[in-house]
Amino acid sequence: MKIVGISSCPAGLAHTPMAAKALEKAGKKLGYDVKIEQQGSLGQVNKITQAEVDAADFVLLATDQKVVGLERFEGKPQLRVNITTCIKAPEAVLKKCVEAVEKRK
């Protein structure tokens, strides 16, 4: 399962990288290929390429706010999850998202 996503919090200094790292680490543990782009005060960090978007099964938006560049995900299933939940329970988030996407197929 290939997953791309964006993490973003209001300041973009703490929760943004924490969520990205937690989701990527959980993805490795579960056998998923996960790449999370961080959007915050430093701009876009670990930016997702169009090739990565095209190869992804779905997009995970770990944010409660507006993010930039959503148009590149057009046509892909998008799931929005509270960023704090992604930090506290990243494995559960990934499992639920994968389950939701597989039900849509």
C-alpha cells in the first residue's frame, strides 16, 4: 500500500513534524510505503512529487486547517484526520484509513 499525505498545524513547528515522523514510522512497521509532506512556517518540507502522487493508493491529510497544493491529489481518495490523533495513534490511523479505502473499491 502506497500512501502520501500532508501534515500541518497552525504554527508548523512541533505537531507538523511529529505527525509526519509518527505516520512514516508506523507505515514502515505495518509494511506500507508512507511519505508525508510537512507544511508550516518553513514552507513545504519533504515535498511529494507528482510521480509519488500517481503511484499512491490514497492521500492522508493530517491537519485541521487549509493546506496548499491539494489540486495535485485530484482523483485520489483523500482522508482527513486530526493531527493530534496521528501523533498519538499513528498505526490505528493508518489501519483505519487503509480499511476505508479498501471498502470504497
